Amino acid sequence: MKVEDVLTAATDSISVRRVYAEPIERDGITVITAAAVSGGGGGGGGTDENGQGGSGTGFGLGAKPVGAYVIRGGTVSWQPALDVNRLIAVLGFVVVAGLAFGARLAKRG
């Protein structure tokens, strides 16, 4: 794959359609979901001491939901998405820190 092909694919992949979904309307309420989209790419090439050459390119794309705009009665509100993995990681850190702090207090007493 050529570098130009990777750049074209990247441009097509990272667009507003990836961030905001099509609006969903039900019972007078419109919901537009949103996601955080990120990507990265790279490429390179070269030759060895025998003059043999090679090149390569790559691109990666990731997305995660961040929330939704809710339109109800002419009023727009933002409803953030709950990132359960992040919540579990933070709670785990708090528990470990609490246990470590408790152990230090127990040694002093």
C-alpha cells in the first residue's frame, strides 16, 4: 500500500460521521450520540548494505462513546457516557491506596 493510499484512507476514516451518529427521534425527543475518535499512522523505508530496499505504511483508528446530545422541547442538554472501565480502574486505585495507607497506620500503632 502506498503512502498516498494510507493518507486517503485516514482522511476518509476520521470524519464528522465517525464522531456524531445520525440523529434518532422518538416521542418528540432527538438523540445525537457522540464519540471520541483518534488515529495514527506511520511509514518508512530504506535499504540494507546490499542495496535491497523495502517500505511499509500503516494506520490505526480507535473510537469510544463520550455521550449524547438530547434535544427535548427545543432545549439541548449533554448527557455524558459512563466509562465503566475507567470507573473500575479509579475505584481499584482508591482501594489499593486505602489498603496501603491502612497498613502504614497499623505499623505505627
